[in-house]
Amino acid sequence: MKILAFITFIITFILFQTMNAFAEEDESAYRTTVNKDHEMRIITSGSAALNARIQMIRDAKTSIEMEYFIFNHDTSGGLVLKELATAAKRGVKIRLLVDKSVNASRLDEYYAQAVKENGIDIRYYNPAPMIKFGSIQFRNHRKLIVKDGEEAITGGRNIGDDYFDLSEDFNFLDREASIKGEIVGAMKNSFEKYWASDIVEAPGPIQAPYRNAEIKDESRDHDYQYRKKLQAKRLQKARDIFKYTPKDEQTLAFIMDEGKKNLEANIVGNCPNVTFATDREGASFLESLKGEKYEDKYRLLRKEIAKWVDDKVDKELVIDSPYFLENTLSKKIRLKLIAANKKITILTNSLASTDAIHVSSIFNDDIASYMKDGNFHAYIYKGESSAETKFISPKVKSSSWGTHSKTMVYNNDSFMIGTFNIDNRSSYYNTEMAIFCSGSPELAKDVMDNINLRKKSSTELMQDGSLADCTELTGGAKVGVLKKLMYYLSKIPSRLFINLL
């Protein structure tokens, strides 16, 4: 009996240690701190951001991992795909993970087929159908590119012309961190977790068009022939994205020239203390019903943000976010800082600069209540270019602009850059990621200088909730009639469904 008990103890001990080891290894993919020097560059220009990605793909020797919420098949998306295909031909392992959101997904099964034909391994995150309303809320909002496990970029940008200063209609002002060092290993490990998730699927084959069995002669089944031609046309359009057009060549020349200059204008600094944090993959409606257990298991990034606020903010917390939609977490942070007589400054969008009218309708109604305390300060972006860099055309410069950055500055040497918005989706539904840096006054100043530059194209809100330039919160003549109509029509449904915004 004693021998049996001893053997049982040994087996139990080994299993316990193994489980602990797995747990530690598992957690390291979601939160890792490295107290070693890391080379870091804050990328502010869209053309610089596209240049950086192309250079990473061209320099890759073994692997490229890319993960995005939105991957458009426009000019910039096409350029990235063509560069990936070229890298795949020389033996680089390419993996592309895209969210399969009903609203945001652009790379359908036709583009997936063309992508696979060019040596790129592609998978979809959460391809749940629209009828599963609960399941489709849990999106992968992460943005990441990793080269050879040694260099990575994360931040607010998806893949599309409006993220790289190339759209003639609307462009996003964004901010990213390019990083080299040991922390990149943890970022790649997190990609591996997502890539292997149970709710990730490889795109299936294109389904053959419906055939009327009653018509024996296939050539006389005209509906079938029409659908067959339509499928062939869609597939050819997807395949054509891998061919260079004159517009592609013109855009690429600009990106490799001006984009490179814009990239080199951003300093390369050293961050001695780096933390990477991300939410856990695989969240679902059923998991969310578990309350605190769901939050403890999946909602990891917001806890890290709260920790950094507690540990690092000495005088002022500066937030640059496209949306400021207060929830339980942000309210708790705001009230705690105000009670400690610390300042909060936010830069966010106005109705004129936002891509989310419903969020603006709530923000404009609520902001006056935040402003009552003298330690809360807000600036709203007015929709015009901040003219930070040279653009590819005058039409791009004169287009509408809005902030899309997801940044927090905690003090004069600590900041966060990631994918996390101040809204309910980032707090409770979407999976997010971020890089935190402390101990680098040079890089923190670089971030703040850019925020201050963009504040010059914004208007400050006064303590009574009015604008310092005496214009209206709804944007006045700068906002079109249709957008303003949608703004007022969205007020009631936005308030009713605020938890999903």
C-alpha cells in the first residue's frame, strides 16, 4: 500500500508540474514582459507604414505571419499580396489570418482561392454565419505582421488604402510600433495560438454552381451557364490582383520613395522594458455567459491596461482613440484618476471625422457630464488632414480624415500602442493586442509630439461641453445632410444597443 501511495504521489506530482508548465507556457503567449533593450520605431505616416511592411516582406528569409481584422483587395491590399506571393516563390513561409466578419471581410472564397494559388496559406477567424447573432459578435480585431520571428509591427492599421494615406474619400490617422527584440517571440507565439484556434477555419473550395437535373444537356441549362460564367469572372478578378497595373506601379514607386522618407523621419529609439499583452482567442457567446470566469480567461488586455494606469500615471493619462464610449472599465479608471487629482486628456473624433456615426451620437450626448470636472480635457478631430507628410495626390490631402490611433501615454517615459479602442467592443467582445513600453523618455516624447501635432487640427471642448471655436458638436456645414440625418436617427437605437458598440 505504501509503495502504491508513493507511486500515486509521484505521478500526481509530475502531472501537477506538467500542468503548471503548460499553464505558464500558455500564459506567456498572452502576456510577457522583457526587461531588455528593444529597438522600436513609432510609425505615424500611412505611406511609411506601407513601406515598412513591404520592406519586411522583401527582407524575410524564413517566414511572414500576418493577422488583420480588415484586409481589403484595393491598391494597397493588392500590393501587399503581390509582395507576399513573390516572397512565397523564393521559399518564405507565408501565413495570413483574417477575421471573417460579415461587415468587414473582403477576402472571400474567390480571393482565398487566388491567394492559395500563389503559395500563401490563408485562414478565417470565426466564419460564423449571420444567423448566429451571438457568435458573430466575437471578432478578431488584432493587427500584426511578424518577420522571421525577429521583427513585428502592431497598432491601429488594417490593410487598405484608407489606412495608408491613399484614399481620395476618407483616410485614417494612425499610429503603430515597429519592434525588434526578444518580445517578438511572444507576439509570434500568440499568432500560433490564434492560427490553431478551434474557431479558425481554412477557406473551403468554391462550390460548383447549381445544376438543374431535369435538363440533361448542360449547354441548354442557361441559368447554370450564367452562374458558371459569373463564378469564372469573379475568380479571374481575384486572380488579377496578383498582376501589376499602371496604378499599382505608380503607387509602389511613391511608397518606396516618399514612404521611405516618411518612415526614416520617425526616430529609432530604445525601449528597455517592454510588455506584450493580448486577449485570448476563441471567445464565444456561451463562454461570455460565465461572467467573471469569462473575463478572467479571455479579457486579458484590459486588465493589463488598468494595471499600467495604476502603476504608471503620476500626473496625466493621455488617450488617443477613435471612439470614446465609456463602459465599466473606463469609468472606473476615470473616476479613480479624478479622485486622485490626476488629469485625463483625450483626443477622439468628431462627427465630421468619424466612421462610426452611432458612437458619435452617444459621445456628444455624454461628453458634457465628463467635462464638469476640471481635470478632464477633450479634443475632437475636425476632419481635415494634419498635413504631417507629403501625399500621393492633392485629392488625398483634401479628403476627410479621422483619428484611428489606439494609444495611451502614462507618463514621460511610458506608453501603450495597440488595437484597443475605448468602447464596449474592445472591452468585452473583440480580441485585442498591444505593446507597452517604459523607461524610454525619447520614444514617449515622440508619441506625445505626434499627438500634440494632431491636436492642432482638433478643437478643444470647454468645461460646459461646448467647443472652443464656437462651432457645433455636430460639425455644422462640414457634415453633410445625409450624415447628420443618420446621426439623429441613430440616437435611440445606439443607446438601446450600447453594449454592442
